[in-house]
Amino acid sequence: YDRLMAIATSPIIALYRAIAIAQRDGTVRGLEAIDSIAKRDLLEGYPFYHAARGELELRRGNDAKARDPFQAAMVAARNAEERRFYESRVAACEAPTAEATALRRTAGG
């Protein structure tokens, strides 16, 4: 992603780079990379931007901080299937149950 950023800088490429950083270096570094995206405001209507932040917060165990990004992703969802998925993530944030723990494991947390 560093090479791609040098060729074609965009907020979406920066987002996917941040996700890769989170996978390699941990959730805190991934969130820092998301926060440092130039022109981040251009991603407000992109559901995966909000979902990435929500997933990283959920993996850190910050259910309360994960809820709002998942709700934003739900609003920005492009179809009913995406919306249902984000609804399940919001539910995981609101009810720390065995199901929520399973969802975290599915997310890699």
C-alpha cells in the first residue's frame, strides 16, 4: 500500500493501508493510521470507512466506541445485506453476550 500511495494517493487507498497496518501492527496503530488520512471527510459516505473504525474499536474491547461507527456504516450501507451485517455489529456492541464474543472472534479480535 505504501507503493500504491506513492502512485495514486486517495483516501480509500489510505484507508486500506490503515487496515493493513492494523493487521500487521495492531489495532491502535491502525486507528492512528485512519486518523491520519488526509481528506478523511471524503470517506463519510463510504460504509467501509466507518466499519473499519468500528471493527478496530470492537477488537480492542471498546464496545461503546465501536457502536457509533457501525451505526454510521449502517446508514451509509449500499444494500440491505450490508445494512443487516452492520446491524449485527451494533447489536454486538450493545449486548456483550456469547454471541458478541463470537462476532469478535469472527472479526479477528
